[in-house]
Amino acid sequence: MNIIQQLQSIDQFEKEQPKDKWIAIDKVQHFSYSCLVALGIQYVLVNKMEMDETYAMPVSLGLSFVAGVSKEIQDSKSKNGFFSRKDLVANGLGIIFASLIISIP
């Protein structure tokens, strides 16, 4: 497949996607859930399992990321669902926000 075919394929993919607005309650939910999942896992690892905060942070952020990707894969397999890159961006921003909170001394 050459570059032109790849670009046409991407363009066709975008046209087939349902309306997925950047500003929507769904994006707020993705941001919030990813942030809260990361913070919750961090709390359990540090305060309940006595893991050092430095080692716990990549684990908590990574598990939150995996949860977000898994949700999008599940959505893509449902009848009317689709894999949303915009949702993944919202997830990523939530994870970044969680990392900032965790980094506060």
C-alpha cells in the first residue's frame, strides 16, 4: 500500500466515524475516570501495600492507561461503538493530571 492509498484509507476511516466531538461530557468522563483510577491505584499501592511512591507511580499510571485502551477496544467491538482516539487523548490528559497530583510533595 503506497502513501496515497494510506491517506485515502485514513480519510475514509474518519468519514465513517460517528460524530465524536472534542467538547462533550464523554471526554470529561474519560479525563476524570483515568485520573481517579490512577490516583486510586496509587493510594492502594503506597498506603496499603507499602510500595515506595516512586515505584508505584508508573504502575498506577500504566494500569490507568491500560484500562482506557481496553475500554476503547471494548467499544469498538460493540454494535454501535467505535474506537475513539479523542477519548484516548482525554484519558492521557487525565493520567498526566494524576501524575502532577501524585508529584506534589
